[in-house]
Amino acid sequence: MSDTHSESALHTAYVRKEMLPERDPPASQKGAVLWMRENLFSSIPNAIMTVVSLYVIYYILAGIGPWMIGGIWDAESLTECRAIRDELYGHGREVACWAVITDRWHQLLFGFYPQDLYWRPILTLALFGVAVAPVLFENAPRPLLIVTAIFPFVAYFLLWGGSVWGPAAVAVGFILAWAILTYTQDILGSLAATLAAIVVPLLYWLYLVGPVAGWLHGLAPIGIEAVGSDEIGGFLLALVIGGTGIILSLPIGILLALGRQSDLFIINKCSVIFIEVIRGVPLIVWLFTASLLLNYFLPPGTNFDLMLRVIIMVTLFASAYIAEVVRGGLAALPRGQYEGADSLGLNYWQSMQLIVLPQALKISIPGIVSTFIGLFKDTTLVVFVGLSDPIGFSNLIRATSEWNGIYWELFIFIGICFWIFCFSMSRYSQWLERKLNTGHR
Amino acid sequence: MKKSVFLGTLAVTGLAAGFAAADAHSGGTLGEVQARGALNCGVTTGLVGFAAPDANGEWQGFDVDVCRAVAAAVLDDPSAVNFVPTTGQTRFTALASGEIDLLARNTTWTFSRDVDLRFEFVGINYYDGQGFMVPRDLGVASALELDGATVCIQTGTTTELNLADFFSSNNMSYEPVPVETNAEAQQQYLAGACDVYTTDASGLAATRATFEDPAAHVVLPEIISKEPLGPLVRHGDNEWGDIARWTLNALIAAEELGVTSANVAELAGGTENPEINRLLGTEGALGEMLGLDNDWAQRAIAAVGNYGESFERNIGENSAIGLSRGLNAQWTDGGLLYAPPFR
């Protein structure tokens, strides 16, 4: 064996001196072909699955694609849409009639809001973007928090209009509460100051706001055209209800979650009962309660705005869910974190604010955001109490003789609008999770 | 956390508005409406021909015209109406609680609604009845041939009960396909999920008018229920009820007497016919008896036209829905419309 080997080595006539140039891998081992072999056709079952899935996707797209792309955008009514379609494609082909969207998009977005005042909701939305920036992104400039603080009043003023002094007079109540809390603590003591900070503004709101605002308006009648709640509809209504519910339910939910963990008997039991009752009953029942039952309890003739009643119910409902999500986060924290906070000598609020809640909320982010997304989509339920949200408007639009018989086009438009908002919320939560994930579980 | 002030703002303004409204609660519904300067009128959340907003947000329809006529009579302004969309569930509470002054929402006049729910139906503005629609291909000529059919039916309505009664009394069976809304029913019916669609005959006509090929579907001749639809008000305020009742009667009588929105101004100058004179307020003082002025009916007719004009414009044979007058013709033409005399 060894002879043969050495002999052949001796008789070698040619020895390669230079390196071969680098070559591309074979066509089957690179690029799209390799990717397809690895991901789509790695085994026979996988290949079959791929082919079947591709066929299904093709089938769906072939059905919907021409219908959507061939759609007609410019017509006055469904009948006209059909006439145009027959002219373009001949009889027998089904295409979408997007003309209903071009004709009625403003109602789906703004409801009956006066058309020349559309700048007000748009400005409100833009301000909302500015106001939430410092809350959502920590590298946004801090002075923007002033915008955040005054935004609720500005938003109310812009959307509903009327005298500027109404929201301003209400805002004074909060300044009052803050002033009492800051300056009377030394004189009255902490508990009395807290109580006064709650009671005095409440009395002020109940008995003084109306006369004060009226008097100020008499002195300087500054205001913009008032718009009634019944004129707010469509997607604007969904945003107002959903946005208010989302923003208010987080703090209330956190307080409820803390209340449920509290050792104080009354607070504990009140929180538990509130959460379990609200969560144990479907939202639609609460909406009917808001719209029907409250009418019987309130004094006759009281015109307590239906939209406000619905906002309150939606907020309470979402708060109960948030409370349970946050409680999950609190329960997931190791006992040592609480004990560590105690051993540092922090009082209850300090330990919650500095140690417990930042960690608990971080764990709860996915749950909180999915509750928010659910809440935002649940606003479509208000259609059952007669409010004209986008779904309500789709019914109203279908009830006109021009657009009766139209169906999917409206739902697709509404679906896209909701998807944009829900998807951005979902992306924000994923970004926040990645940012906060500091390697600690 | 700062945003909780928003709720505060809303709550406080809401309460303030509430107290303000409570103060005005004297002098009956008429006084309230006049103080408010607008009529709160309950309508449907959309029903073809009866109530729907156009692209400019203006409400239009046969029921809407009743609201506008009352607003014109009381407030001299047919546009001074706040339309409150109500669903089948919320309509009666909205009326009972005072959220609306008048409900003109194709509501069937029944004993229990009138007596037990404590409402006052002020008349009938449309005589409807439940019917059936089938594809022409099915070859059915009468509802009595529908044994074993699948039927699309809106759940939770009297139509559901009527259907069950009709099939059991004729010893037939059927399979219900429950649907939630009329729009959904149209889709299901066109997709062939059911052989038959049943709802009020006016609704069937409106639905059929939207089909690609209306001639391929027939509405069967049987009408299996009585659905007298009319506007209603709360029990206990008879002055307000009278105004609503006689406004509707004025529209019906105007058609019978040949008064239209076009000639009402001319006829109001005085005619040979004393009943027209009394109706339009040139003779007698009928308006003052209602607590209005004597031109009230004249304004209502000028605003929406007489009953026949309103019918033709919204749901009549020349409109997209194409309903014939049928039972809703004047009694002189063999229909059921019969306004009591204005004297």
C-alpha cells in the first residue's frame, strides 16, 4: 500500500501552484433557490403544504383582487356604479363600488360634525400627538408635559366648542386641589390636606363652576361655535370614547389593583367587589345600563349626555380589566422587592412609585396594550345604544336609497381605519418591551 | 394621570347641562320645545325611505317628514329638529325618559305599547304588514306553498313571532336562518342561504329595489300580519299629543282637500271651501285651541307637502323604493286614510 502511494507521488507531473479563484456556490445552493429549498420544500409533506397554501392564497387573491382593484370610485349611487361597471367590463363581472367611500368618507370619519369645522377635530388629533409624545417617548422634550397637562381642556374646548371659560373654570378646580395639597399641608396636616384637596374642588365644581364661567363669559365673551354631542359621530366618536377610556382607565386600574392588594379591609373589599362586578357583566349590558337604566334613576327631565354616560361606562369597564392585568404584574414580582423597599424605609407610596410599579408595569405591558386594543375595538358596541359610530354610520349610509344594497365596501374601509390604530398601538408596545427588556426576567 | 381632568371637565359640564335642562321642565312638552327652540325627534338608525341622512347630514324620509311637519307647526322652522337615532331596544326608554319629545320610528301600534308602556300613538302614517320574498326560479306563487322552506328572519322582532304563528296555523314547517340586520339579510338571501326573506312589505320592496335584477324576485301576495306604523308621544301630556295628532291629520286632510305645498300659500288667502279655510286658519281659531297660532297647519304643509307629496317623494312609485299606495290611499280612493274633520 505504502509503495504505491509514494510511487504515484514521485510520478506526479503537475502540481498546482496558484489558488483557484473563488467561485459562486452552485445555483441550487444559494439565493432564492436555497431559501426555497430550505423553507418551502425541505421535505415532501412540507412541499405539499407549500403548494396547497400557494393555491389557497392565489384562489383568494384571484377572487378578491380584481373585485377590489377594478372597483369604481366615481359614481353618485349604487345604480350608477352598476351602470358604469356594465359599460366598462360588460355584464356579469362583480366589482367593488368604492364610490360610496368617496361620497361618504367624511361621515364615516367625522359623523355629523359641521363640515367647515373639520379643522377642529384634526387640530385636536395633532395636539394629541404632541401631548402624548412626552408620555410615550422619554427622549421627547420635557416642556411638552405642559401641553399634556392642558390638552384635556383644550381638546374639550376644540371638539365641543362653546365658551372658553367653561373648560377654563373647570381647570381652575385642579389648580385649587394642587394649591391646597402644596400649601396647607403644614397647617392642616397630611390627611386633612388630602381630604380638603378632594372636597373643596368637588364643591367648587358642583356649585361654583357654572356661575363663574357664566360671569366670566359675560365679561369677555370669548368662544367658538358650539357643537353638540349628537353631531360627533363616525370614527371621531370611536376615538373620543376609546381615547378617553384608554387614558383614564390606566390610572384608575392601577389604583384598583393596589386597592385589591391592600391590607385595609374596606379599600380591599371595595376594589374586589368593583372589579368582579364590572368584569363579570358583559360590556353591552353596561352600555344598556348607561343608556336605559340611568334614565330611570336620574330625575325626570335631566338630560345627562348619552355620550358622556357611555364614556364613563367604557372607562369603568376597562379599568376593571387593567386592574387585573396590573395585579398579575404585581403578583409576578418576587416578595424580596417589597421587603427590600420596606427595608430602605420607604413609605407605601414611595415604595410603589419607585420600586414596585415600574417593574410590575413593565411585566404587564403586553396585557395592558391588548386590553387597550380590545377596548378601542369594543367602542363599536355603542351602535346598539343608538350612537352613530362607524358601524352605526354604515347602517345610516345603507339606509339611503342611493347606497342601499352596498355591504363589504363600508366594512373594509372601517376595518382598515381600525387596523391602522390598533396596529400602531401594538407596534408601540413591542418597541417599548424591547426598550425596557434589560436582560432581567 | 393628569388626563383624569378630562373626565372632570366632561362630568361637570354634563351635570351643569343637566341642571339647566331640569329648570326648564315646566309648562309641558310644548313649553319645553318652544324654550329649547328645537324638537327632539326619535328616528330609526336608518331605514330606506323612512329615515336616513344624505351626504350633507340632512335627514330625509317619510318618518322624518312627520318630525319636520311638527317642528314647522310648533316652531315655524322645519329644520329646528334634533334627530336622535334610536334602536329597537332604546326607542321606548328614550321617549319615556324625556330624551325625545316625539318618536317617529315606524313603530307598530299595539295594545301593550299603548296601554302598558304608557305611550300615546297619535295616528297611523303607514299601514304595513309582513310579507315574503322568494326568487322567481323557486316557482312559488303563494306563501302556502312554502312548507319546509328555509327563511331568513331578523331576530328579536315581532316578525319572528308572526312567522311562527303563520306556519303553525297552516300546519307547515320551516327552518329559520337568524340574521341581525336588514343589510345582513340581503347578503344571506342573495347568497342563497335561505329560500325566503320575510319582513315588513315596505322593507321587502326597498330591499328588492336594490337587487341587480329585481325582476328575478317576487313578493308573494300574502300579508300575514297587521303593522300599523305611527308616531307616538308620552302618556300624560295630552296638549302635546294633540299637536302631534292633528299635525299628522292636517297632512292627510290636506291631500284629501287638494292642498299641496305648491298652492298652500295661494289657498291661505281664502277659498270657497270652509274646511280648507279652517285647516289653513283663515276661518275659525283651531290653531289657538292647540296653543299655537292659526297658521300652524299651513306651515306644516308648506314644509313637507301633504301626505301624498311626502309619500311620493320618499317611498312612492316614482322613488327608488317604488311602493304603491295600497292601503295607504285616501279613503276616497279605497284606502284606509281617513282624517277626522277639521271643525
